[in-house]
Amino acid sequence: MNYREKNRTKNNPHFFAAVLFAAVLTLSGCASDLNRVWKSPGTAPSSAVPWTPTPETMPKSTSKSARITLPEDILKAEQSLSLLNIVDIALRNNPVTTVAWAQARSAAAAYESSKGTYYPQLGASAGTSYIRGHRDDGETSYSQRDSLGALELNWLIFDFGGREATLDEAREALIAADWSHNTIIQNIVFEVEKAYYNYVTAKVLLEAQQATYKEAETNMEASKDRHHAGVATIADVLQAKTALAQSKLALDSLQGQIQTTRGALATAMGLPANTPYDIVIPKKEIPLKETLEKVEAYLAQAEKQRPDLAAARAQVRKAGANVRKVAARAYPSINGAANWGNTYYGTTALYKDNYSGALLFSVPLFTGFSQRHNVEQARADEETAQARLNSLEQQVVLEVWTSYYNLKTAEQRVRTSEDLLKSATESYQVALGRYKAGVGSILDLLSAQSALEGARAQRVLATSDWFVSLAALARDTGTLTISNTNTLEKVPITMEKVKKP
């Protein structure tokens, strides 16, 4: 294109209109974003007045979240569910596991990205320039358009271990994230187990209270019969009526407790609290014959298998790699560089080849004392990670020690509560027989009934405490099983058909 053709193009009104239209579109888009950012959200007029949000600061929903329900494969099975199924539902739905898994995948991507420093870095560049001006006489004008294209290669050849330390740091970060993911899974399993046994406990307590209520009704009828026969006063009837009302009040409270524990279990599974489901009370006897090993064995197991301990150790190694990476910055580095390209002057007929190669040796001579302080910071971070590991190791010992003896105490409570329930049941039967025969008092009968009610509750709570203590010891040792007792042993559960709310 010669000078006249270029002038004709630049003086064309259509050309200016197109340029103007493109500029308006660009500026309007920028102005729209600028208006949103430029407008200040403001603050509250005083410390005692709440801030009033403007329309543009109100949160906007980006998408409609689907309601979480029970997995289709579990619903279609139409069979009894086990505690394993409940744990499976929780691990599928709980957002905490999603976060931990995403963090692990992010660390994995960062580790793979760090490997890129071992490869050459290749880039391309291209450009064009236009020059128009006048010669010295002021009358003769000239114009020139130049174009260029180039390939650039850079390669870090050696840096005294800094590159290896960076890769090692990323690798340990990935290992720590993976172990942290395992820790989250074990914590969720434990929380689901606790919620499950709390729900089972509430249902068993309700059954026990229903039996107590029927016994209170029996006592009421017995007092009425004796009163009608003239061998008991109205005081016996009133006392029996009071006991019946108290039993009904406790029954109503337990029915409400069942709903709350049921909602808590649904939430632990990652489901809405109003999800329609239910479970059947497990009838299998507690395997108390299982003998626990010595506490030292569980401490050693926790030392090897606790995922949070493994994650903390990886964090210490990561901090050590960071020290090596920072220290390597004080040493020279060797880089290779190469460049090849063409420059075209006006037309493709006139061009020039450009190529170069270099081996660069870089030596940091003075960095304003920053390098020394950076190393000190990295070493302090390593000491912090090591101190956290030491603290966690002591905490793990305490947790295993506590859960071990809590389980032994719970086992003894179960045995004692069985004896208590048997004795209280016999005592109530004797007191009821004596009262009906007219040789016992209403106070003896009500006292025996109250003792039986308490014995039933103690038996239920002791059983629940045993299961939860066993699950706690499993979590604290970094496993899901203790000796030969499976804490996730299948328990018969029924699931109601899902109904629309």
C-alpha cells in the first residue's frame, strides 16, 4: 500500500465511523463495570446503627441448588440399611469432605505445576509498527510498516537445589492435604456414629418410658380397685395419678427428643433435617466378651495410623523444604536462553534474520539483607511446624488414654446396669404383688416403679455410652476397628418410603 492509498483509507468517513463505533462499545462496557466498582457501598451512620445495603451489594444467587435427598441407589434397594450405609450417605453428601478433597486436588495440581521448572520455557512474540513522518525539508513525507516474529527459549539449568526444594515442598504439601482429607473422613464417620447412637438411645428410652407409662396405668388401676374395695384411701389414688401424669410428661418430652436427634442424624448425613426416614432399634447383644489390649498397644497404633499426625509430619517436612528453597536463593544460578526470529521491513521481500544464544550465570551479590531474614523466617516457620507436631503428639496420647479408660468404664457400667435392671424389675414385681394383696403401701409400689424407670434409663445410656466410647477409641487410634470388634457392624435399619413434604 503506497502513501496515497494509506491517506485515502484514513480519510474515509466509513473508516472513522467503524473506529468510533468500536470505541463506543468498548467504553460502554468499561463504564458499566466502572460504575459498579466506583460506587461506594458506604458505611453505617454511627456505631449504634446497622449498615443498610444498597441493591447492588445484595447477594445474588448464581444458580438454584438442588435439594439433597437420599441417594437413588439406596432408595431403589428397598432393604434394611446398615450403619455403613448411613456413613456412606454422609461421606457422599457432607460438604466438608468436598472441601478437603478439593484442597487435596489443588495441592496435586500445584505439585504437578512445580515439575514445569525442569523443562525449557518456550514462548512466541509477534508485533507490527507503523512510522509516518517528514524529512528534514518538512515537505517530503515518508511512512514505513515493520513486522517481526520471534521464538524465545529459557531454561533453568542449575540453581544449587532450589528447584528440587520447591518440588519437595509442593510434594509434602500434597501429602499433608491427602492426610487431612483422611482426617476429615474419620471425623465425619465418628460424628455420624454419635448422631446414630443418640437417635437409637432416644428411641430405646421412649420404649422404656412407654413401658413405665403402662406400669403407671397398672398402678393407677390397682389403687382404684383397692379404693373401691374400701381397703385404700383416696390418697393412694391421687399419688398413683400423680405418678401417671409425671410418666406422661416424660413420655412427651422423649417424643420431642426423638425428633431432634432424628434431625441431627439427617444433618450429619448431609441431608435436610426433615428428610423422611427412620431406623429400627438394634437388638444384637453388646460383644462385651471382646478383650481390649493394653493401652500401650493403642498408643502405638495411633502413632502409626493417625492421619492428622501424618499430616503434621508432612507439614514439618514441607517447612524444611522451604528452608532449603529460600537458602538456595543466595547461591548462583545457571540459565540457558535462545532467541530466533525474523523482522520484515515494509514488504516480505526485505527482511532480516535474528537469532541468539546465551548461557547466563547469575550471582546475587547484595539483596539489602533480605535473604538473611528470609532464611530466618523460614527456619522459624519450621520450628513452629515442629512445635505443633509435638503438641499434637501429646494431645493424641491424651485422647487415646482417655478414650481407652472411658471404654473400660463404659463396659463396667453396662454390666452393672444389667444387674441393676434385673434387680429393679424383680423388686417392682414384688411390690406390685404385695400392693394388690393388700400387704404393701402405695409408696413402696411407686418407689419400686421409680427405681425400675431409672434402671431402664441407666441400661440404655450405658449401652449407648459403650458404643460411642468404642467409636471414639477407633477414631483416636486412626482406624475404624478396635481388636475384633467392628464399630461399623451392620445394624438392621428400615427406611420409610420417601414422601413429598
